Amino acid sequence: MDISTSALRVLRQIAESGSFTAAAARLGYTQSAVSRQAASLERSAGTTLFERRADGVRLTAAGLTLLRHARTILESVAAAERDLTGAVPQTELVRLGVFLSAGAAMLPAALARLAAADPHITVTTIEGTTPTLSRALRAGSIDLALLTSRPPHRPSDGESPRLHVQTVADTELAIAVQSTGQFAGRTTVHVDELIDVPWISSPASNSESLLGVWPGLPGRPRILHSARDWLTKLQLVAGGFGVTTVPSRLSPALPVGVNLLNVEGAPPEIRRVLVARLPGRPTPAITAVTRAITLTA
């Protein structure tokens, strides 16, 4: 096979992004250029590497095999570049992906614990949804990920290779409300009272469901505002422009003017926090970061 490192980077980005269009955006290419590169890869490999599906693109078994080698090749090229430039790393690097609320709820405390116990380890972070971070792990773009799952907490997303997943904690969902508004002075709210309230939600797709409206709320919710950013959503709550669903673990990071209410009249909504990595023996640095996360939780 005659495959360039740039083609392997395209393969890795398609695996991480889950579509040619998203991969093109991340790489700064046109979608047609990525499609041509993908076709060229398949010709060089002599087999089908990509499965085109209604919900995006997934790698075939052959594509996953090539991706495994691509990770090794690209890591070796990066190491060679460091050797040639004399850039000797002073610390061990762990690339960590975190779900959208973990940055406020868990990450700072975990990094502080890690810095005290293992100051030679440097952590870089990116934020994403659980499906996005799972793809990034398999693509080799990150080393470790904080993910979430909802009941019945299936052990795997069905993709290959199966990730090594460890449960960190369970957290219950609650409703964030304006402290001086309709629900002032209360600690609970009945689910029936939430049917007609204005909601502040997050955008979602078929593959990436994000927090906002209370799960299983009867009827059609009245969504007035949509935002991915937690600070935006919570400031809108503080201003009295609606309510939103949050993990109760986020309570220490709530801004002034926002209270949390437990929901009555409906089963508790539990979200599980997981730490995931590729299968196999982890490096000592990955083990140390995992330990800091679990101790923090």
C-alpha cells in the first residue's frame, strides 16, 4: 500500500467526526476533497474502509484495522518531529475529553488533585458529547474520556473496539429555577407543574441528546431558548427567562440567583458518570489521571 500520513490523518478525523462533512470542517478541507481522499484510501487498501449510513460514516472492520496502525504511525511521526527539533517533553501528556457539564462540576477539582499528587503529568482537555468523545477515543485523538450514560446504562455503544469503561459516580437530575421567581423558596416541584413552563434547552440530534427539558415530560415542551453553553443557560435561568434540567452535581457552580429543585411525581432521573479509554494496559499517566477523577467523584 502507498498511503501518505496526510491520508492517515484524514482517516483518523473521519473516524472521530463520524462524517465526511464534519471531518472536512475540522481539517479545513472541502467535503469533496475529503470524499476523494477517502476513495483514494480505499483504492490503495483494496477494500472498503467506510460504511456510509443514514446517521453518518463508520469505519468497517478493515477501516478499524487500518486506523489502529494509523495511530501508531502518526504517533511515531510526531515523536520523530520532536527528536529532530530537539523538543524534549518535560512532562507526561494525557489528552482528556469531558462531557459538557464536567468542566464545571468535576474537572477543576480533579486537576488540582492530580497536580498535587503527580505534578509531572500535564492534562489537556476538549469538551464534547458522549458519542463524539467515544469516536475521538477510537480515533486516537484523546487518551481518556469522561462520559455519561442514562438508564438502563448499557455497557457498550456497540462500536468497535469496545472501550474499557469504569463507573465513577451516579448523579440525579434536578431543575434549575430562578431563586426569586415562580418557585421561590421551594426545594421540590411536581412534574405536572413543569408542563407549561418555558424551557431553556440544548440543541440535539438523533445521535447526541443534550440536557434541557425534563426527560419524559408529558406533552410538548415550550422551548424558548436553545444553547449548548452551561453559563448561557444558567444565566438565562437567573434572569427569569425559563428553567432547565441540570445534574445535581453542578450545584456548586450555580450562579447567584439560581436554585435547584428536586422533581416529585416522576421516577428519579439518574445519569452515570464513566471514565473510558481504549482496551489494553493503560500508561501510568492515564492511570494517575483516572485515579484523580475517581477520588474527586
